[in-house]
Amino acid sequence: MADRPDAAEAADAADAAHGPGDPAPTADARPMTPLLDRKLVFVTGKGGTGKTTVASALALLASSRGKRVLICEADAKGELAAYYECPPMAFKEKEVQPGLFAMAMDTEASLREYLRLQLRVPVVGRIGPVAKAFDFLGTAAPGVREILTVGKFCWEVREKGWDMVVVDAPASGHIVGQLAAPQAVNGLVKVGLIRSQTDWMLEMLSDPAITGLLAVCTPEEMPVTETIELAARVEQETTVQLAGVVVNRVLPELFGRKEEAVFEALAGAGPLAELDTLVDGDAGPVLEAARLAVTMRRTRATHLERLRAGIDPGVPLLYLPYLFTRAHGLRTTRQVAGSLGEELGY
Amino acid sequence: MAPRTPKGKADAPVPAPTMDSLLATKEIVVACGPGGVGKTTTAAASALMAAVNHGSKVLVLTVDPAKRLANALGLDGIGNTEHKVPASAFRAAGLKPRGELWAAMLDTKESWDSLIRHHAPDEQTRDEILANPLYQSISGRFIQSHDYIAMERLYEIHLSAEYDLIVVDTPPTRNALDFLDAPERMADFFSSRLLRWLIVPYRSKLVNVATKPFYQISDRILGTEFMSDISEFFILFQTMYDGFVERSKAVGRLLADRRTTFVVVSTLEATPLREAEFFAEQLTARRLHLGAIVLNKVLPDYLQGRAGAKVAEAMKDRAEDLAVELAPVVGAGDPALADPAQIARVLTEVADSYLNFQVVALREMEERANLAVAPEVLATVPFFDTDIYDLSGLLRLGEQIWD
């Protein structure tokens, strides 16, 4: 289990924690459904915080608990495959682990499916030029592309009977636009088939028993600031509930206060020379590394405090430990899934 | 190219390039790379170093700086306008710059508006476009417009010939390459067939064979009203196409100019590093100048040695015995600290922590050794244990990459 930064450290951090410009916590009065009970979970986060790691671990955790899970790569960067060590994903889902299916978003394929299944528009022959036109139109008319993407996920939940659909969503700078698209389109488009489509999508996205957003951050300055801003924007601009914040890469706490005094004494010239003799080597770097670890954790503790103050207290914070491992891929995904499971109380 | 020989020799006129020499010879430096690796601070530190050491007038154009860094640069609430970093900030850092450091933040909406004002043929068209809901949606929220506008703004500033050096931080993109393609994509869009379809008078659309399927489908999906809103917007915009296409091409040429160089920023973690490598390869493939790779947040060298690991293992295995021996010296100042059990715990924790971090440090070292690209300059910045939020912090970082 991740080592929770505790009260002692909170005291260390308290004076540096509150900037004057921090937004007030947001308040979402809707009940909080447990994460794994939701059917549609969007996972977002600032670049470099481990968004894809958490999304892949969440899906693996849910499937290991007997759920039939679909994970969708919305960014189409092709990164997700490495987390399960499977071949690159396609629009058509494929089973990558028992009970866990994966797909990659593709706007053209989504449009084709959308026209055929939902609007019952017969698509004969080449759709290429039309899809390309829509791609441009998606560029010109915000919301159209997003509707195709979010619509596909909603549709998978409604029609395919997944226990859970996990979306490795765009980074936090982009996610609000995507989640707000159904409303935006509802506002721009008064009639037409898409209007009736956005109505049921909105209903699903607004229901916290079904849909939730999981934000991933690390206890560092910019990720925390961005997460607080994201929480406020999600509340104001979308109908989706923030279901939790994952604090990734939390460093272990080395010492309590008294042990730290011992450490400082140990690092003094006399004791250090004695230690060098006793172990027959240079213990300086070993103590230096511990000092670095302590300072790193302390700097991070101030950001954690800021995060706690800036997020609605009703939103669960889930702590994942920093992984001191040389492994990549499925092994890491498993480890993170294990830690996530412990944090969720399984 | 002349063979590289050590500095200071009479027959060595071409020393190996450094960030110092790179920044002294280029006019535009584009800092790019994956998110969360310290692009903004690296860009700001490079600009600061050039202002301090080269006596140049330098501008750093940042996208989304951390609040405290924005404050330090005097950017708080300044927005789009270029702003000279105040002398007081330099004094506070104990610095006397030979040159000047200017800073500006990129405000996408404001930049779009000024672009429209620049290109609009008359006041009425300008006002109609600025008030159009579709335009507001595109300029304010539409993410890909950031990519283009960042490059456009760079072009505009370069054209003003106000600065010796412009260091630009790139926006976080879905894909690191988006902003490279943005000018071309913009030019493509404004000369595309789709655009011609959109601005055909509405009545004739349904009889035109080429556009009919598109309109049948889009009317059905989006409704006729929305489609005519779109048309109206592009008809308004029509007067500015030529200007936009020409401008986009000029922006593309500037990025390929020999006065421009790219600095790819990354950490040594696997995922961002793969992205950075891919990006560096793409730069080369597009014949753009890959000037440097800056590796941030690298763990210190002392974590790597086998000797250190041996000491740590000894401290862990013999913690209790060592604690008994050390207790008198550790408790020399304060007898309360002489508890052997507590000393043993500290020794074990310290040793474990070293061994843990060594795993990560060795992985990083291997990543660096196997880097798939060879830039002119490869700079490594050690992990700083505190955040960088003022000029002294930027200077500390800058000195690490300088030579």
C-alpha cells in the first residue's frame, strides 16, 4: 500500500501549502458511486503523470475481479499496447487478458459505424472522402469529432453489455472539451438526428452511478495545479462527476521526526567517519541519497497539501507508490493494479 | 566538417558545439518534447543564460508556465504582450545581465483575434467574424488551434526584428508533431475542396453531384440550420484565405530556416524518452535542425556505483551490530539519540532507500547509453530537490546545460 503522507508531514507542509490564488473546493452534491461499480470511467491526467498506466491498471483490476471490461485508447498514440504487451490495437476490440478487451479509437471507423447503426443511413461504397470531409469539419466545427468519440464509448456501454468501459482519455488539457461536447453540440444544433443522440448521451454522462472521471496526478507543482483547475472546470463545464484523484508516484516516508534527528547526527563528520571504517567503504553517497529522498518527499508533501485543500473533500484520493523497479509492461501494470486494488479496499 | 580536437589547441578552430554556442548562433530556439518533462523551465533557463552571457536581447515565449515562475518572470496578468523581466528580479538573484530578458505568454484567443484584425479586409467583416459563435468556439476552445497560433505568433515576433533570440516553448499537444504540421494543415484546409463545398450558395448544394452525398449526410446529422451557420462563417472568412495560406507557408519556411533550431526536452523515463526519440527522428526526417536534447530530472551519479551498493548492503545486513558500535558517537551531542535499536532502523531505511533509487538510476543510465538519436548537443540536468520558481532556480538549471 502507498505510504500515506501523514499528519507530521502535513504540519511541515502547512505554511507553504496554501497559495492565495487557489480556487475554492468544488461541491458536487451527487452521491459517490464506488469506482469499480461505474460502467464508464474516463481516465485523464497531465502528460507524464502516468495516465495510461493507471487506466490500464484499472481495467486489469476490474477484469481480475470477474468483470467483462473494455479499455479504449482515445488518443490513438498506440501506447496502450505496451502496457499489456500485446499487438497494436484496432477499432475492433480484442481480448488482451482474460475478460479484458482493448480497442483504439478511429474517427472514420466510428463515423461509419455511427451512420450504419445509429442513424440507419445506408453507407454504400467508399466513405473515405466523406469521412475526410467530416474530419475537416470536425476541425472546423468543434464538437463533431468529440461526439463521434464519446458517442462510441456511450454506445458500447448501452448496447454491448460491458460491466465496465475504461477510456484512456486525452490529457487534462483536452478532456473537458471532449466531455462538454454533447452539451456544446446540443446548444449549436437545434434539430437533426444528432440532437436526439446527444440527449441520451448526456443522460448517461450525467449519471454518477454510471459515469465518472478519474484524474491522475503526481505530487508535483504543475500536475497538482492542473488537477485542481481540472476539477473546477469539470464541475462548471461538464455534467460528468469527478470520481476520484489518483496521486501517483508517492515516495515512501523514510523517517519519523526522532529518526531524522538520529540521521542528522549520523551524517555528522565524526559518526560518518566511524561508519566508513566499520563498513570499509564510503557511506557518504548512501546518506546523501537518503537526504535527497527526504527532501523530495518533503517538497512533494507541500503539493499534496495543496491538492487536498483544492479538491472537494467528497472526492476520494487514491495513493499509488513510486515504483522502484526495472520492469516495464505487463508486470508493472499488474503491480499498479495491485496497489490500486488495495487503495480501493479490495 | 573539421575533425573535433580538444579546446585550446591552435589547430582546433571548431570546438564541439554546446548550448552556449548553439544559442549564440541561432535566432529561434523551439523547445519541444513530451508533457511533464520541464519544457517550460528549460526554455526559460536557456533564454536567461543567453541574456546573461551573450549580451543579447532575448524573448522567451511560454505557453503555460507554473504560477510562481510566471510571477518571477513578471508575467502575472500580462497575457499576450511582451514584457521585460524587471531588473529587480535579476538583482534578487544576484545577477547583472549583459543583455535583456523579455517574456510573453501565449494567449490563444487573443492571438487569433489579432490575426483576424490583421487579415480582415474591412471593419465590418472583422467585427462579424469576431462575433461569430463558431469562430469563438474555434479560437477559444478548439485545441488544435493552439498549435498553429503558437507558430504564427513566433513568426509575427520574428518579423518584428525586435530580438536577437527567441526561445519558444511549445504547447502540450496530443502528439508532439502536431505543431510542426499545423502550418501546413492550416494551408491545406484553406485551399481544400471541403471549404469550397461549404461556401457554395446553399441552394445549389443539393444538385451538385460531387457535394450531394456529403450534404445529404451532414444535413441529416447536423440539421440544415447548423450547416448554413457553418457556411456563413466560411463565407465571411473567405476574404482572408489567401492571406492565411500565404502566411501558413511562411511560418512553415521559418521553422525550416537555418537560423532556427529545435531542442528536444525529455526525462530518462521510458515513455517520455521514446516519444522524444520519435520526435527527434521526425525532425531529422523533415530536415529540421535538431540542435540539442536536454535530459531533465536525472538522478545523481553517486547512485550508480557498485561500491555504494556494497556499503548499503553492509549497512542493511549488519545494522544491529553497526548501531551498537555507532551509538556512542551518534549520541555524543544528544544522549537521547544513542538508542541502538533506533540507529539500526535508520541505517536499514537509509540503505534500502539507496538500493531502491539505484535500481532507477541504473535504468536511467542504460536509457541514456542507448539513446537512438545523436543531436549536436546532449545536455543532462540533475534532479533538483526543490521546485524552480525564480531566476536563481533558472540559473542553476541553465548552468547545468550551458557547457
